[in-house]
Amino acid sequence: MRLPEILLIALGLAMDAFAVSLAAGARRPSVGRRGALRLAFHFGLFQFMMPVIGWFIGTRVATLIASVDHWVAFGLLAFVGARMIRSGWRAEEDRPRREDPSRGWTLVILSLATSIDALAVGLSLAFLRVGVWYPSMVIGVVAAALSLVGVGLGHRLGRWLGRPMEIAGGIVLTLIGLRILISHLAG
């Protein structure tokens, strides 16, 4: 597999991580520079690991994974999206301290949800008898880079739009999950 093909795959896979990073950046100040680096590192790491895991799982269990991966991604993204929407609708005095999406279980859930498609790419690479290490590294680096760009852009938009941007970010996450679900159910 050539680099241009790998880059196209990497860009496609990184779009979910970019959108989530955009929404997370809008939540600043809860996501500072260190948080942006944590998001980028974890999104890149998960995007790197999932094709490798998919590669090693191979064709034997592919049908089992394919039957539920879209539901898992939808559920995780809808859960986090609903929390962001709820937080954006609350009055300022009713809002708890802003949760940092670059920490704890929220970070793990977002990293997993945005990288499930990469698992299928790893399975595809195994079916095509293509090596997995080089494409996985490119996929991880592209996801990390786009995540950093997304947090920065989200911060700029969030400064102007504030709470509506947080609500929009939650809606975007839910729609990404819905898109994953519909694309897998439609075939």
C-alpha cells in the first residue's frame, strides 16, 4: 500500500477525532494546552492501536465485531454528546465545574469511540495481506495532528460562541455516532 492511499485512509479515520477535538476545544478553559496534548496523544494512540488489534484479530472473529461495532460507537458518542448538550443548556449557576474531556473515563470513551472504525481498517489490511505497522503509524500521527488542530480551532470558535458551541459540539458527537450507525446498518 502506497503513502497517498494510507494518507487518505488516515484522513478519513481522523475526521471523527477532529470533530471531537473541535467540540472539546470549545469547552475551554477546561481543556488547556496540556489537555490538548492529552487528547491528541490518546486519539493518535488509539487510532494507531486499533488497526493493529484488528490485524491480529483476523478474519475468524470479524463477523462478530462487525455486528456490534457500530452500536458501540453510537452508544459511546451519544452518551458523551448528551452530557455536553445537557451541560450547555444549564444556567451558569446550576452548572457544575466543567469536566475536562481530556481526562479520566471521558478521555478513554472518546478515544475508543473515535477509533472503532480503525479496527475495521486493520481487519481489511489483514484480508489484503498488507503489513500493519507503517499504515498504523501514519494513521496515528495524522489523528494526533488533526486533533491538535481541532482543539485550537474549537477554542477560537468557543470563545465567540460559548455555550451554543458546547451544545453544537454535543449535537455533532451524537450525529457522528448516528452516521456510523446508519452507514453500517445501510450496508
